[in-house]
Amino acid sequence: MNKADNMAHRAKSHPPRAGVRLTCLVVASLIGLSAAEAMGLNVMSYRKQVFPPRSGSSTTAPLSKVVPFATLLGGDLTKSFIQITNIPSPGSNGLADSNFVIGHALAGRLNLAPHISDASGNKVFFFVKGLSNPPTVSSEGNELHFRYYKDFSTEGDLAMGDAVSEKVQVDVFITPATNHLGFPTYHSARAVFKGELKVPEKCTYWVGIIFPVNMCDLVTEYLKQIKPAIENGIRDSLQQTNTRLQFDQAAAQYLRANLLKQAGLDPASPAQLQIVQTAFQGTDYVVSYRTSP
């Protein structure tokens, strides 16, 4: 056998390894396909399925709503009040129960100590009590203004008679803001107390027949003294961390329920709320949001 015949004979008995691999791959693929067909499986090419967006899902255009800041306080604002007194209440361990409520989200207590004046060597005790009317509510720039008003009485004993303060106003100003999540909160709060003595028919009383005491002057002076106690007490109460957290939680719960309801979702469901953009226009909270069931 010559060299050429020998090489041809070797080619027939030992095909190239690449051909063996190719043959094995093709056979394996055919076997796999046959097995799939035998089990009743339909083999087809993969195609990505595109589902239409669900109603209210995050792929829809954002909704928007304007919410007055006063409504975020929750509750009935006609039940809001300020009570001013320096008379200890029963079971209060000698502490006077001066307090205020704005909606049901903001509340606090004031510390007004009993007042004793030294009039010509004689002690004169003043007892203050009064409950305000529900506040009027208005927007002034970026502040929400609550005005509480009432005649607060300044009472004495039978020896001194009574005096009544008139034109009494407690103005509370709250500046709204948004927190890091875009939910409403408030930036600052302040209060202003005003009051005048309603001049009675008699101002001067004699103590021990010898010492004249002008009760009107003492009452006027006492109104000046309680002014910072009321103003600082309301401001400090509203700036307390716990008070702010309680408001933030109440406002967020109210807002979530309100926005989900507008989107046609049950506020009691586990639906998701995504805040897209927020801003305050005056004291109105403007929110753009999306929801998903």
C-alpha cells in the first residue's frame, strides 16, 4: 500500500475528532427533543410577555390633591379649647389643670402657679379660671392662625370682690412644613396672649380698715405676669418631641386614608402609597402621589 492509499485508509477508520464531537452534540439535541415530545411538552422559543398596568399601580400617572393644613389636625375643631386656671383640681396633687387642645393631634398643659400679692403687708390671693370658646381659624401667609377668646374671671374672696378680664385672646400661630418623607408636619409654633381688666364699679378695698388696696391695679399686674407663662407654655408644649411625633403620626394616617380613598382604594387595605412631590402653598398641603393595590 502506497503512502496515499495508507492515508486514505486511516482517514476512513479514524474520522476527525471534531466530527465526532459535532455528531455527539447533534444526537444529544435530537434525543432531548424526542424525550420532550414524548412527554407531551411543547418546545417553543421564549418570548417576553408584557402585561397591561393594573388600575392604580405605580405605572399610572400620579394623582394630586390639595389638603388644608387645618384638616390634618383631625377631629372637630369646634371642640378645641384653652383652659386657664391656677386653681388646683381634685386629685391633681396641688397642680392646676391649665391645658389646651387643637383638633385631636395637638394638646398640652400650662403651668400657672397660684398668685399671692403683698398689699400693704397683707396677702391677697388671686384665683383665675376660664374656658375659651372654640377658635376661629384663618390662614395668614404661611401661618395657620387659631384665635381663642373668652372673658376669663379673676376671682377674689368676699373681702375683695371679683374682677373680670375682658377682650381676652390667645392667638396660636403654626407654620406647616414637610418632613423627610414628604408628609406634613410643622416647623414652628408661637402664641400671643392679650387681656384687659373689665373695670368694676369698685376697685379700692380696705384691708383691716387701715390699708387701702386697689384690686384693679393688682389684677392688671397679674395679667401681665401670666402673659409669658401662657405664651411660653403653649409654644414649649407644641415644640416638644412627643407632641410633634403624635401630630406626625396622626397627620400621616389621616393623609394616607384620604389619598387612598381618592384613588378608589380601601384605606384599610395594605395598599401602597408613594409620595412623588409635595409643597405648601400658604397653609395648603399640595401632594402628587401614586398608589398600588
